[in-house]
Amino acid sequence: MSDPQLDGDLPTEARNPRTLELDEVGTLDLLTMINREDVTVADAVAACLPVLAEVVDAAAERMRAGGRIHYVGAGTSGRLAVLDAAELEPTFSLEPGRVVAHQAGGTEALTNAIEGAEDRAEEGAAAAATVETGDLVIGLAASGRTPFVRAALETAAANGAATALVSSNPQAPMAAVADWHICVDTGPEVVAGSTRMKAGTAQKLVLNAFSTAVMVRLGKTYSNLMVDVHATNDKLRARTLTILREATGADEDACRQALHAAEDDLKTALVMLRSGLEPDPARAALDRNGGNARQALHELGASTGPGPPTDPAVSARADGEG
């Protein structure tokens, strides 16, 4: 079926009137042109935040129930998706396989352009073949019409999964097959059609915001601290200690002792120091609250605000409730 939008009709393919002299100006002016266009991207992302918030809440709900998030993209879009998915496990101790990225052309396409990979609809359908009803599939395509991504979204929808599209095309043909269209209208690129630039930056910002917000909703942070990080090297062990001190106000020795007692589980140590509980009831409180440290402390009647750990009277009450 032919696409109703020709290349010349796509916002990302249009010539940018502000960069027509790109090859005539000096280097500083050239860089200034690029930078001025980049500055517009954050505002374009801000305009789509209400829709993105709905997708975040849907993703968190599905992940709590055991579902997965799938990213699907080609070229720059796919590479950015792979990067985002890969960083969630070390940053938030996310279990492997919970956020999966599917790149058109496979792993070879991460470092080399694979000609025609984005046009292979059958491979997009195959990438989404294992998607289940409780999953969420997010397609990334600046043009909003990539066959690989479209086929993946259609297959996911047929399997009963929720679907979203991230594009830079307000008239994206694929929007019709997605439950949500996160449209970041970045307009014409500095170099016509080079969507690795503003459209790519927009996708990176959307993915950063989306995945971080989902992790926050899942209790992977306490305030703005990474309390689900697991110390696997000296740098992370030092970071874990710093995070625990920041989260509890306890001194370094107390934090070391709590981490040792909690078998290096940061969130357990945090609840221990904030509530006065021993490791087992602290873990039990976390388990009852889906691993959310703040919710566990609220249940225990312990302070979650800034400052030192809970006073002995509240600790005693929390211990009795444990």
C-alpha cells in the first residue's frame, strides 16, 4: 500500500529556512546554527509530556503485573532504544528481559548501517511475535512511517499488548495503529532529512524521561537517590555508602554496619536505619510494599523526610509492628 505522505511532505525532510547558508558561514556560525536548532528540542518534548505521562503510568502498571516493555526502532531510533534498555539494569537493578529493545537489522545494525533493514516489515512482525497481552510496545520512528516499526506495532496490538509511537511527524501514518502517539514536533532538521539530529535528540530525551519515570513509579528511587543499585565494584560500593548516608542522615560507621547486616542490600539498610528495625522485618516491610522504601517507611510510621533517622520512640513502635 502506498504511503500518502511523500518525502517532501515530511516535516523532518523539509529544508530548514534558518540553515540555508550552512555551507557558507564560518565554523563558529555553523555551530551556532546547529545549537540554536537544538535549543528548540526541549520545548517540543515539553509539549508532549501529558501523553508521555499516560504511557509512563500504563507501563508501570504493566510492569508491576509482570509485563514487559519493548522498544522497536530502526537506524538511530533503534540504537537509542538499545542504549536506554541496556542502561536500566546497572542503574536500577532491573531484572534482565523486563525492557527489551528490537533493532532493525539486529545487533550488526548497532555499529553498521544495514541497507533496507527498516523496510523489512516481516522482521518487524517477527520481533513482536513473543509480545504478550500484559506488555507495552513503543515504536520509535521520526517519520512515523517505518515499515519495520509499523509491523511490530500491528503485531503487538494483535497480540493484545498496549502500543505507543514516538515520532516527529504530527501526521504520522502509524499513529493510527498505536494507542498513544508521542509526537515531538521538532520541525525541519539542520541538514534536511538528517533525523539523527533534532529528532534523535528528542527521542533520547523522551526515552530518558520515560524509563526514569517508570523506574521511579516502581520504587527504584528514594527521593532522587538510586537506592536499587547493587555494589559490584569499588566505585559502586563507595556510591552505595554515600547514598545511604544521604538517605538516612546516619554517619558512615552506622551505614557500614547496616549494609553489612542487610547483606549489602541498600534498601533494606535504608529501612533499618530509618525505622530502627532489624534486617528481617525491614525486608518484610519492603516486600509488603513492592520494594518501595518510602511506602514501607510510611507503613511503619517512620520518618521519610530529610534529617537523621527516626527517634527511638517511633523506632520502638515500628519494631513492634514488624
